[in-house]
Amino acid sequence: MINFPDDIFSEPADVDPDTLANLGPLTRLAGVWEGRKGVDLNPKADGPEQRDYLERIEMQPIDPQANGPQLFYGLHYHVHIVASDEDTTFHDQVGYWLWEPATGLIMQTLAIPRGQVALASGRASPDGSGLLVRADRGGPGYGICSTDFLEWAFRTDSYELDLRFNADGGWSYVSTTMLQVRGRDEPFRHVDKNTLTKVAEPRPNPSARIAAGKATLAQAHGFTTIGGGAGKGD
């Protein structure tokens, strides 16, 4: 059982505003990434179907986040995928990667525009070679929530993401979701995998830019004033 503090309201003092300097094992994910050798194995009426896909992932640092005494540093991400043989979107996903320095906890939140969200938790590999997070349907703290139709027709019982850092600075992943497809006796192992290469560096989070004197509060958060007096910062 996790031992939480009795004081659930007081937030940490002297929080470092520079998220990029405090991401721990998530540091190597910050930036913009592309992968051109993705493979998806998904269920169809006539049996499993394999599709190749192209992927772009943007991961940008967010300001430090606190739940009372609990402190997270993290990345906001957007995944956009197109199948190699189509021009339309194959998969779109947004969420956060979060790191709790005090405990070593790693979390990934995800939401897809087909009516499904999840909160997965895990840890970094002891040798720093990668990350592993998992969510299970019905879990008390980390789980999966889907529309009524998906629960009825393509129930997701578990989600696991195994992410490995590569020697060239890139990273690879294998995503496995176990689906109970209506009318099928055995669960279906839905797998996605790809290797990503960095195409752009991350930008500092708003609080870091303000602390460094590189932006005003309005500029750092992308606001503009009437008349253009406080445009977006560099």
C-alpha cells in the first residue's frame, strides 16, 4: 500500500520551473518525431489485417503540475498516423506523459476520437533502456474507458506500451491491446509497432521561458492582446 502524506493540501515549495531539466526518464522523448515503418495488426471480419503506416509525434514540455504535495513533470503529446496506402487519418491520439520524481512513477494518459480514454502507469527500466506502462479495464486507479458500442463490440481489456530507447537517439515501441471482439471466443492481440527519429527539438515550457526572461506571461501562453501588444513569443 502506498503511504500518502497526512497533509493533502500543501504544494511543494521551490518547484523548478524548467520542465526539460526535470523529466527524468522522459527526457529522451521530448521533441518532434517521425516514423515511416509502422506496422498495425488489427481485427477484421475475415481475419487479422496488417497495415503499414507513417507516424508523426510531437511531445512538448508542460509546466510542473501538483496534486497538493504530489508533483509531476511532463510532456503533452499528439500522435498523428496515416496508412501508407491512404491519404486520410488512420489514427489520432492526444495525451500526457507524466513523471513523478519522488516515487519514480510514470504515467501515460491517452484519448482517441473514437470514444476511448485510458490512464496507464509504469516505471522506467532500471538500466535506462526504456519504459513500460500498462492499463487494465476495470482497474481502480489506472484503467480504460470506452463508449457503449466499443464495450459491446470491441472491448479493450488491457493496454500495454513497451518503449525502447535506441543507440542512435531514436526510440521504438510495441503497443499491445487485448480486444474481446463480439462473436469471437478468443481475445485478439492488437499490435502496433514503429521506430521514431527526431526531426525537431522541443521548445521550453511557458514557466521556464518566463523565468529566463524570454517571454511575458501572456506571450509564454500564446495570448495576444487587442491591437497586438503581446503577440506570441519566440
